Amino acid sequence: MQYVKFGNTGMDVSRICLGMMSFGKPGKENGVFPWARDYDDAKPLFKKAIDLGINYFDTANVYQMGSSEEITGRLVRDFGLDRDEIVVATKVHFDMRPGRPNGGGSSRKNILTEIDHSLKRLDMDYVDLYQIHRLDANTPMEEIMEALHDVVKSGKARYIGASTIFAWQLERMQQIAERHGWTKFVSLQPQYNLIYREEEREILPLCRDRKMAVVPWSPLAGGRCAHPWGTKTARNAIDEVSPMVWGATDAQDKVVVDNLEKVAAAHGRTMAQESLAWMLSKPGITAPIVGSTSEKHIEEAVSALDITLDPEEIAALEAPYVPHIKTGAF
């Protein structure tokens, strides 16, 4: 395993992050990821991750309505991990009490409420990274940044980060924090993969300029960059979220995935290895967040660290891409 500093901080993280979104109570009645694995199914996957040296685990309050956090905390305890050596991240924003007043968002009220709920579910005194899952357009940026600053100063989080957001919004929030002497974001969690590269235009250069960690979500585009186009899996058979994220660009994306399949085969690699090796070759990428429903997925992800792509191979992978609609929502 390779370890790197987390952006412009002194914290060390593995170059592969285990996405805990894959774990939680299964079934649609428990959240929007019905394919999630329960505790017993998660145990061998988590063991494989820690055996391979992964020390960075990313979850969110909304993943299967809190049960992902519960399982994450239980796994950390049951495997006897040293809390001082691992990095646990969670997020706040989406509705945890749908349809009710103050049920979600990034108001001061909700941030201070949800950090306590997350810590209770995780059974931890603090998280290493607390992230806004999306920008709450209905709450002033000043209110968001001050509340996050207070979470850090209370000792409930070591650092703060943001997820999918427009570049101007991220820069404005950083400047607000600087102006008031508040805690700044140390990381960004954007969507970035071979079929969605719009963040190369503004967000990624901004993060490099500000020396922020970049931890992409869905580096394999929900499995689209891990299998030949049209492959049926147990997950995509019941996954209703992925079509919302990528369904509108199927025609553009199929060309990229078909090309990925050919390039990977030509070099004797799996599509997942090729995709992650491409991402890891990019400047400023700290640790892709890899979701997993099998031990093989984790082994493939870690093995990508040993692959070095030459410039011609990178160019071949990128050649079919055409611009997509830039979104701050997905």
C-alpha cells in the first residue's frame, strides 16, 4: 500500500479509500442503495481492505439512512483497529427526516445535530473528516462555514471537506473562511472517472492551486468502467441511482467504455485496473473512493497502484471522450 499526505495537511491516508456506501441494511425500505451488504457480508470485504493496508474509510449519514455509519463503526471496533492510525470520513446534507422541518440541509442547526447523530451511530468521539455532501443553496455560505468551524473547534472533527460543487462556490467558501479566520476545506470529493471528466476544467486546477486533497467518488462510474457495456450485475439490476447520474449520456459513454475494454485487454488488465491506473496517474488525485461488493474488487483496486501507464496509453483511453453537461448536483 502507498500512503500520502491528505492535501496540505499532515494526515496520512492510503491511496485507495474504501467507500462504505456499499455497506448497510439492504432493501429499498432502508434507503436508496438496496444492494448494500449487511454486517456479516461486509466483514470479509473489510478484512481484505485492512489486510491490504487501506486505512481510509468514507461513509455518510444518509447511506442506508445511517446503517452504513453503524456498520462502519462496528467493523472498526470488532477488528480492533487503532483509532489513531485510521481515517474515518462522513458527510452531511441530504434529508435524514424526509418531509419534516429541519430534516436535512447544511444549516447550523442541522450540521450541529447531524454530527452528533453520526458520532453516535459510529460510536466514536470524532471523525477525521466531516464533509458537506452537497452545497445547501438555502443556507448562507457564512452560516455553513462557521458551523463547520465550530464542529472542528469542538473536537468532533479533525478536518472539513466538500463534495460535488461548482468551482466558484468552493472558492467563495474558502475565501469566507479565510476572511473570518475559520477552518477551511482541506479536501474535495468530486465525481471523476473516464466517462465524466468535466472537473478537469476548473475544480481540479483549483484544488491543485489550493493544495486540497482530491478524493473522487465513483471512480468506476458505478461499475460502468469496470465491465463491458451492458453487463448485468446483481447491483445494477436494482440500482435506481446510477441511471439518474449517468443515464442521460449513455450514447456518449458507451463509446468510452468500449474503448476502455479494448485498451485494457490489449495490456492484459481488467477494466477496473485500467480505469483506476488512469485516475491515479492524474496530478493532484489523492485517493479514489472505491465501493466494493466483493473481495476481488478491493484486490483489483489496490493492484492498480502498481500499474504505470505510458502517455500513449493515457491518450488512447481519453481519445473518445466528448464534453458533458457540467453539474453541481451529481
